[in-house]
Amino acid sequence: MLSSLPRLWWRNECAPKTEWLKFTRRELPDEEGVYTSLMDEKSVSPILSLPGRENIGLGRHWHGLSVMLWVLNGIVYVTLLFATGLWRRIIPTSWDVFGEAWESLKTYLSLDVPDISHFQPYDSLQMLGYTFVIFILAPFLMLTGVAMSPAIRNRFPRLIKLLGGHQGARSLHFICMVLFAGFIVVHVSLVFLVHREHNVIHMVFGGGEVTSARAAQALVIVVVTIVAVVVFWIALSYWSLADRARAQRFTAAFTEIGRKIFLNRLRPLGAANTVDTDADVSKFHWTNGLPPTEEESTVWVKARDNNWEGLTITVRDDINDVEKVLSVDDLKKLPRHSYVATHTCMQGWSATSRWTGVRLTDVMEVLGPRPEGARYLLAESYGLAQKMYDNRPREPFYACIDLDTMAEATSILAYERNGHEIEDYLGGPARTRVESNHGYKQVKWISRLMWIHDFADYGDGRGGTREDSALQAFNGRI
């Protein structure tokens, strides 16, 4: 996902010139609200990235699907490892392994080749390497991956803070990925550089007589397999780009299985979260999207220039065609709710703020009891989508959330940030906050909130503007 935000930080506020590593020559402006994260996105060739070409939604779906298969493969592997007793081949059972591994490392560094007798089936350096990768690096890679989920962060804030917050987890995840990739490169290289015939025969056939003919046969199988994987990778990219909506339906359906198993039951701690405090509030806050212009919303611009005089938010029951109109002052008369939370964008940036507003359930209660048949809340903006899926004229930005998410204590219609009115570029005068989801499920410059029966009847039917145009998943919990 580095192509969508080619920068890495250690601090949640992601301030300009504080990156510890970046893969772009662009310099960030110091002023907030003038440079959006989409402006920082880079297009990557489909040959290098799946599927490439600024498709962050599909890229995340493919990443999620591959991770699910990778984790399943790891569980089966570790289970069989202990069930068959083969764990003794890779897990050291003597402290002597460290001294022997040191001698083996010196042999490699001197560009000599250890004798074949060292590999029965693995030498001590290999054993330490495999143990580290399988039982330390891989689990930590998984931990830092799920730590970037807002659902995990709001349910286990102490764990995420221990990892350095969202950006600490993101940076550690990247470092783990580099180590994992380095292990693969070194491992595969040594297969062909150190006792190649012995290695490829044991890899492909599991052992047996070492002859030149069997080694050649095994080598052909290895090369053909690698080529097939590369071709399949590239083919998936072009299959995805040929019909992106089809690819979204396929991948999102599979990745939702993982969300249902691990994330959907997790609810934010709400008031019980004493870990995130005002001391964590960020000094800098990115944005994704700029405030409405005169051409986009005359109503919003005119109200902004008159201290929000005359601006209204419609609360609607779209099932029974009933609605009420509220002003910002009307919102402030409803019960206040305030908390500190970290906002995370799907592209990778984050920022921590104190948000104050009205719970979404309280706002919708001005219409009375929830109407029969209402299954989702739709939030719509005075602002427009940044771009449309089929390049048609831009439409109002919207997002839908399910009733369980809406009922969370940290799902609010916010009108203050850090004790003052919300800045224009961050959604003033009012925006939704849905802390268990990424930012694309949170709508700025709110124009109306509606009870609806099925999000398939609105927009392109995927549940939100970013789902429609960027092909994100309806479920924004990871």
C-alpha cells in the first residue's frame, strides 16, 4: 500500500518533514488542508503491483485475500510440523546451536561452502533462521498488520499504543515485510548456490538418490513453477483491470469472511478507553478531499461565509418519506458526547483528535422510533466525490453504515475538534465520526442523514462513494 501513501512515520500525526522513510520526491506543504492524500498517490505498473494503476481498493482486497490464504497455509504447516514430529528438524533443542551457527555464518561470509554433512537436513544457521521466521517474524507481521485496523485499535488501544500507534505498527509492518522478503531472496539464492543438486532434489522429491538427471528434472520443475506464479500474478492484475467491479465483487466477498470471523464482533471501548488522552492529540492533521467550492455547493459556501447561518442538516426517513431539518445550533442542544480517537485513512495516514458531538442514535431519534425496515444509515455530504467510477459528473459524497456500527458510542455527528469548531477542510460545521471504521466511512460537510432499507438502491449500489468509485469494501473495519 506504499503506492497510495509513499511515506513512513513513527508518530501518528504524520507531520510534514518528519517521515523516517519516503519513496517520493514530493515535499509536503506545512499548511494543513491544502494538500490531500490522494495528491500523494503514485501509479504503479500492473507488472509490479496487483492490480496497480492507483487502485487502492482492489489492491487492499487482493492483499487481504492473499494474507488469508497465507495465514491458513501457515496454520496448516505449523499444525503438521508438530503433529508429525518434524519440528525437531528446524527448532533447536540444544544451546550448542548458537556456536555452530556462528561458525556456519563465518563460512558463508568467507564465501566458502559448508560441507554437505552439515545439512542433516539443515545446518544450525538454517535452523535459527527458520525458527525466527516461522515463530517470531511471521506472527509479528500478522500482529502489526491487524494493528492497523481501526476496529482493533478501538478495542485494544493499549496494545496499539505499545506498538507505537498506527504509524508505529505501519512502519514495523514494513520492516517485517523487508526482512521476510530478504529471507526469501537469501533462502532461494542459497538453494542454487550451495549444494544445488542436493537441495532441488530434496525440495521437489523429498529426498532420494542425488543424480544429475534427477537434479535437472527437479530444476525444471522449480523454474516452471516460479514462471507460472509470475504469469499468474500478472494475469490477475490484468483480469482485475479488465472489469474492476467484477474483481471487487469477487475479492470483497472472500475478504469479508475474515472480517466476520475476527473483526465484526469487536466494539469500541468508548468511555472505558482511558489509554487515549488529550496528551496524544496531534499537532498536524492530513485531509483527503477539499471543501466544497461555489460550483459544487453554493449553499455550503454561502453559509460558511455567514458563520453557518442558514445551513441545515436534514434528518430523513427515506422509507416513509418523513424528514426534519436541523440547524447546527439544534445539534448542540442534543446530548454531548466527547472522546479522543485516532483517525486513519485507508491510504495510510493518521491523526489523533478530541471529537465532540451528538451520537448518531440521538440525532435520528428526532424522527421518533427507528422505522420498520430500516437496516442502514446513509450520510450524505454537501461536497462532491473526488471522481466517479465511470468519469460521469461528480455526485454528492455519501456513505452507509449498518445499525450495529451506528449504535456504537463513538459513532457521532461531530461539530467540535479539540475544543473548537471543526475546521472547514476537516468537515465543518458537522461531520460523522465512525471510529471503528476507516475514514472513507466518515462523511464531511454533512447535508443529510437518512434511514434506508438497502444501500443497493443508492449510488452504484455498493454502500458509499468510495465503495462505488474506489472499489473499497463496504465494511471499513480493516
